[in-house]
Amino acid sequence: MITQTDTSTSYTTPGIAGMVSDWSADRQAFDVPWGKLMMWVFLLSDTFIFSVFLTGYMTVRLSATEPWPNPSEVFALTIAGHHLPLILIAIMTFALITSSGTMAMAVNFAYRGDKRLTVILIALTALLGASFVGMQAFEWSKLIFEEGVRPWGNPMGAAQFGSTFFMITGFHGLHVTAGVIYLSIVARKVARGDYEGKGYAIVEIAGLYWHFVDLVWVFIFAFFYLW
Amino acid sequence: MSDATTGQQHPIGIYLKVWLLLFVLSTFSYLVDFFHVQGYLRWTLILAFMFLKAGFIVAIFMHVAWERLALKYVLFLPLSAIAVLIALMAIEGDYTFLTRHLFFDP
């Protein structure tokens, strides 16, 4: 007998027919934990925020009559006598991708019930996130104190460069910082055994947030640093 | 068993492969800048690597590939509004650029 609470039999058919019956049937439309659905809704709203920021950046860059500062040169560093374009940003990108990988593994091991590895992997993710924020702080101070970039102007060209840079990377950095705190709390709760009774969906939900932060960076890296 | 009770469980191998792929794609996009690729080839490569990376993160790491169509539509249909915004603002940006040249350039 099929009951409403029995989620294991709620699945009907894949594809369009399944979607239509999911929406029209008198039961839950999404076969996911409510927390996960709420996280997805939040991430969708966050997608709009970052999209609007990046679209705003596109608009002011398109309409700027002064030359746009070349990000490849602005973010170049000289390491051991070698002039390397964008090198810090590349390292930051790799740090964030590595952290996304460790987070994916953490979710996997959480569902496998390996508490120790889960805690280690989440802690590693948070640590990589913290190092990303550290590198960003270095990048910002170099830009502010050495290059003289301000939200209202800079010596290299279009004034809009500073305002969009600080707004977009600042908002992303804020997300990474919040993520590091969020992950630290989840790691502690996993270690304490808080989720043993109710399952490890919470680790997957935290993972969704973290992957989203990495996802946003993919777009910032392409549109702001490489374009 | 359904996803609600067991969560998204997949072999570790697929995560490792996607992880490696993301590293390779990031390296490629960095090399676009390193070798000073310019013009349309640059923008095509940047966008291609960006969408590939984003796609793998969303599909595999965020498990959307295994979610139901009902959830996928909730996530992706609203994004069409952003596409409209980008198109409108591109027109607007070009217009502002042209009028600035017309009225503020000697």
C-alpha cells in the first residue's frame, strides 16, 4: 500500500511526464529534504544578486570611454625575478577548486558514515577557504596601497574598474568568509555526533553552498580577470 | 531507495575525475591569458572553459545531474530572466558609450 509519507515509492516516471505528475499530484513536488530545497532557493536568489553585479559591471565597462585597466597586468606579480601575469588569481582559483573537491569528498564520506574522514575533509575545505580569503586580503592591500586603486578612480584608466572590482570580489569574499564559518560549525557538529540520528543531509546542504561559492568564482575569474 | 532517505551517493571515482578535469580546465583558462591569446579566439576560449567548469560543478558536485526534472526547472527556468537583463544592458551600455562620444568628445 502506498502512503503519502512513503517517499521511496513517490517516484513516478522520468522526464516531462514525471515533472507534470510531480506538479499536479496532491503531494510534495520535490523529493528532497526541505533544508536542501531551501538552500537551493537561497542559492537561486544569490545567483540573481551576483548576476546583477556582473551585468552592472558589463554595462559600465561597455560604456566607459577611458581605457579599461588590463587585469592581466594589474594583477601580475614578480616572483623570484619572473614576471607572472595573474599568478595570484590563478593560485586562488586552484585553492577554491581544491576546496570544492575536498567538500564533494566530505559529502560522500558523510553518507558512507565515515565520521572521522568527513570532519577532516570539511576542516580542510574551510582551511582552503580561509587561505583564499587571506590571499584576497593580500590582493586588495596591494591594489589599494601600491597601485592606488580606489572605488572612485585609479591611475591606470577607467574609474569604474575600482568600484566594480571592490563590489564584486568583496561580495564574493564575504560569501567565502561566511562559508568558512558555516563549514566550521558543521564540522564541529559532525564531530560531536549531532547528525547520527537524523542523517547527514546537512553536510550535503553545506556542500551545496560551498560549491556555489566556487561556481561564482568561475564566472568572476572569466569575466573580471580574463576578459 | 530514494534520495530523500539516503541522500546523493555516488562512486568516489566520478568526483576525482571531475576534480581533475576542473584543474585541467582552470589551467587552460589561465594559459589563455598567459599566452596573450587575443580577439574572438580569446573570448570563445574563456567562455567555453567557463561554461564547462560551471557545468561540471553544478551537474556533478552539486548533484543536479541526478535530481528530478521538477527541481531542475525551478533552478534553470528563472535564469532566462538574467539572459534578458544581459541583452537589455548590453544595448544600454553601447548606447551610453555612443552618446558619451557624441556629446562629450571634442
